Amino acid sequence: MSIVSSLQASTIESLSALFNQAFTEKDFQVNQTKPEFEGDYTIVMFSLVKSLKLSPEAIGTQLGEHLVKNFPQLFSRFNIIKGFLNLTVTDNYWTALLQENYNDICYGKKPMNGKKVMVEYSSPNTNKPLHLGHLRNNFLGWSVAEILKASGYEVVKSCIVNDRGIHICKSMIAWERFANGATPQSTNTKGDHFVGAYYVRFNDEYKKEIEALIAAGSDKETAEKEAPLMKATQQMLLDWEAGKPDVITLWKKMNGWVYEGFDVTYKRIGSDFDIIYYESNTYLLGKDIVQQGLNKKVFYQKDDSSIWIDLTADGLDEKIVQRRDGTAVYITQDIGLHLQKYEQYKIDQSIYVIGNEQNYHMKVLQLICKKLGLPNADNIFHLSYGMVELTTGKMKSREGTVVDADDMVDEMIATSKQHTEELGKVKDFNAEELAALYDTIGLGAMKFYLLRVDPKKTMVFNPEESIDFHGFTGPFVQYTYARIKSILRKAGVDSSWFIVHSSTAMIHAPLTINLLKLEKDLLVTLEQYPAAIEQACNEHNPSVVANYVFNLARTFNSFYTEHSIANAESEEKKKLRLYLSVFVAHVIKSGMQLLGISVPERM
RNA sequence: GGUCCGGUAGCUCAGUUGGAUAGAGCAUCAGCCUUCUAAGCUGAGGGUCAUUGGUUCGAAUCCAAUCCGGAUCACCA
């Protein structure tokens, strides 16, 4: 039971005893006491004034006295300032917390709750390489999955690869027309970048055709429709859906190149999936469901034979679910995939990590699933995250201002190498150890940077700030961990030390020494870790963990500078601080792991 | 135009169901390495919480209006 819950329970009990009525935890507020006042937690009296018809001071005095008298194991003293009852929690409470949990690597995590959640994330298109926005998506998806696991859910990580559709045909057409048989191998280019270049090429050539048509007298709309490249692309999509062999062969070849490139990137950034869906496999199921929906009159067919759903009664617009030429649109396959996910895994919840530009799309998808009566439609959750913008504005592929994921990773790792070399603390590392360290720090910095902001918010990517390894950053937290590990190594705290110190003798001899302020600050922060995970889980928000773990590291660093651990004032103090250090190290490692960031033993 | 999201220090962001003098990091300035890793620590300056009104003991937080920014409303995905 957390200190806040204990506090609420004891307050309810005391209030009921004192005033002879029933209370709930909603009748009063519990806050952490502000640093300028004495105490650890504060109960706000004002909300009780009305029902009790007493002054806040009077209630506070009675309650404070009753709490200290009846819960001596929890509270040592209290003070009242205005309507705020500040309670000091006993040192025994904190030292007991320390002894019970310092060596528990599962501290903060919950037992399995029997529920299954699918987290779909990453979801790339096979016509362009991954960029900064995808990195935010991947890190979010991974981290949310870890946070759910820590909260007791069984998690299935999935990915839907957008491997078909008109946009994929664009790069295929461009390659056919302009590549002269070039391949990633022949040009020594990473496969995803290679294909991406032809997608860009398509748009360039297409634009030229439009301009030519307009110059020849067409209006813009007609020109866009009638441009030969676009016609060829549309024909190719039809051929693809008809399974025309040469189109399928080309499609497989080009997608293969992209997957080779993606594999490299995914491996580097540490993304993986339990199941990968391909749109090419799911869109047909979607089309089946569209037919059923048509029969059920959820959908209707227009004269040109395109199929629609009317959502105007729900405050939305009409939405097309199948084109007049019979091909599937984006949402068609999403409907199919929703059903497939459920039938395959019988999941309790389906989380989609998708950018907020698709809020409308996801709303429509859920509504259509509901109207079709598909199972589990109520349990679709869109984890909608904000765009990553640059200090100079939005990323625009046309203007070449897209930050490429591979470049980004390279740069972060190079920066971590440079910093590490400048500091010269790991000169005895061999090449392999160094490479691993640079990866750990560079990726750690990048992941932390993208995860420390509330997912919902549009965030600004500042290249200079992102490679800063000081302050509210991944390397700061990693550094704190490495520092603790260094102390523990020097103090001889290893697995054998734990065997000795975990003996029953230790447990029966609790630490009874008084805590200094910074020691208690650390324990108060450590106690909040389970609550931080819970909040992160409820909000699907890894930034809660990032903020928490930074705060813990900062608190430890203050403590570290102020008090010596190995040369503490007494043996008891030394023991206490070693326990504390071990506990902090465990929680930092665990919290960072929830963010997908590993921590180095040395740096 | 409709719908949705946002606006907090020079910059990037926190800020729990309304609570005490609104917090961090970066940047700026001033300090701290003969003792456990200075990727660290301590301190200072920096705020009309977009604006106006309302609700109340009490509002960055809730409500309304206005201003500004973004997303979306495609036979693109």
C-alpha cells in the first residue's frame, strides 16, 4: 500500500472516529508538502469545513493529534499552517520501505492481471525511409508496451506494413521508367532510401506533366487526373489487385529492398514486433466486410458503384469505403485488420499509436466498426501523438527538411563518441565495448529526448538541444546510474554482498537511525515509483516515467554531493546509504528500461 | 466555414480530482574537483500562466466569449 493510500485510509478512520460520520478519500486532498514547510505530506482542510462546520485550524488540530496518537508507526508529528495539516512520516516507515524493496528488481511492477492488449505502432509505408516522426512513434509504441507489461497486461506488439496502394505504385512506376535497372546493390544505397528516392522522383515527374498539361490548356484538376504517370499508376494498382505477374514481381522486389533497409534501422533503434501484418494480406478481408456491410445496409452504393457510409447523423461526413473501380481505400483494410486482430488474439484492448493528423480517421474507423457490430469496437484506443516540428517549422519532404531516422541515429552516436573521448573516462575499454557504449548513450539521448514530452503535444525538435547531454537528458540519468555502480564496485557491493546482507539477521535488525533530509528525499521519491508507472499506464504516457526517473537521478546527485557513502559518519549510515544507492540504481535501470533505454555500468 | 487539439520564463517542457510564494532543463551570471565518476553540485536573475469575464474560502487548472497557432473535413495513406 502506498504512503498516500495509507494516509487516506488513516485519515478516513480518524475523521470518522472524531466526527462520527462517514468519509471517503474524495472528501479531502492529500498533497506532498511544499519544501518550505515542515512535513512530508499535507492534508488540505478546506473541503471539510462545510460539512463539519468547524474552522480549518480546529479540524486540523484534532485530526493531527488523532493521527499521531493512533498511527504512531506512520506519523511522528504534525503542524498546521492556515488550512493545511502537514504530517511528518516516521523515519521507521521509510527505512522499512528501504529494507523491504532495495534489492527487488520488480519493485513498482504489478502482477499479471489476465488482460491482453495489442499495441500497434511503427506502421511504415514501403515507399520511403523512416524519419524523425517515425522515431517518436516507435519509441512511444515500444515504451507504452513496456509500461503496460509492468502494469500486469499481456502485450502483443504489432505492426501494420503499408505495403500496397496507390502510393506504393508511384515508386514502382518511377523505378520502371527512370531507374534503368539500378538496384540498392548497384548504387550502394540502403534499400529503403533507394526506393524512397523513386517516390520523390515520381512526384517531380508528375508535377512536370501537370505543368505541361496546364500549359497546353487544361485546368489544374483535369491535369492532375489526366497526367500519363497518374493514369499508369492507377492502372498498376488495378493490375496489382488483379495479381498481374510482372507487377507482383516488381512489387515484391522493391518491397524486399525496403524491408532490408528497415531491418537495419529497427535493429539499431531496438524496435521489434510479435506480429507483422501486411496490408496486402488484410485489405481483402476489409473488402469482404464492406460487402457484408452493404448487405446489412450499413453502407450504400452510389450510381458510379463506389461504396459509402453516411456518418452525418454522428456529426461526421460521408466516408468512402471502396472506390468506384472496386479497389480498397485506406480505411477498408483497417476495418479488416481490426477484426483479424481480435479473432487472432482475443485481445481486450487494441491500441493504435498513430499521429494526431489521423484523429478524424480513427474516429471514423471506430464508428464504422461499431455500426458494423464488429466485436471489441469499443476497445479501440487511438494513442494520438503530436507532430515533431523543427525550429524552422514543419518537416516537409518536398523541401528536403525531413530529418532522416538513420542520419539522426548516426549523429547521436557520433556525438556520444565525441563526448566520451573528450572526457576520457573509459580509456581501458576495447573497441567492442566502446561501440556498445556509444550506442547506449547516443540512442539513450535520442529516446529520452523524444519521450520526455507528453505524447499528445506537438513537439519542437531542436538539433542543438537534442545532442546536449546535460540536464534533463538520457545521458544525465545514465551517468547517475554509472556513478552509483562505480561506488558499489568500490565498496565491494556485489552479488555475494547481497547474499550476506539479505540474511534474516539483517531483516530482523531494522535500521533505526534518523534520516537526514536528502536521505529521506530519496526515499520519498523512490516510494513514488509505483504510482508513476500506474499514472504512465493510465495515461499511456511515457513522459511520466521520463520525468520521474530524471527527478530521482537529480535527487540522488544532490545527495551524493552532500554526503559520503563509502566514508559515511558511521557503519550504520554507510549501510543505509549503500542500500539507498542499490535501490536507486535498480529503479533507474527499471524506469529507463520502460523507456527502452539501457544503462551502462560505466561511462 | 464545421470539428478537434494547443497557447505557462529568452528557448524546450512539467504542473495530479481546483490549494500555500507557479517548477525543471537549456541559455546568462557567480561559485564548487588533493577524498565515492564535474556528462555532476550550489546559488542568482528571469512570469500579466494568450486576453476578458464568470464560478468560490481559493483558479495556470473549471465555465463562457475573444485573439493567436496547428490538425482535419480526399475515390492520398
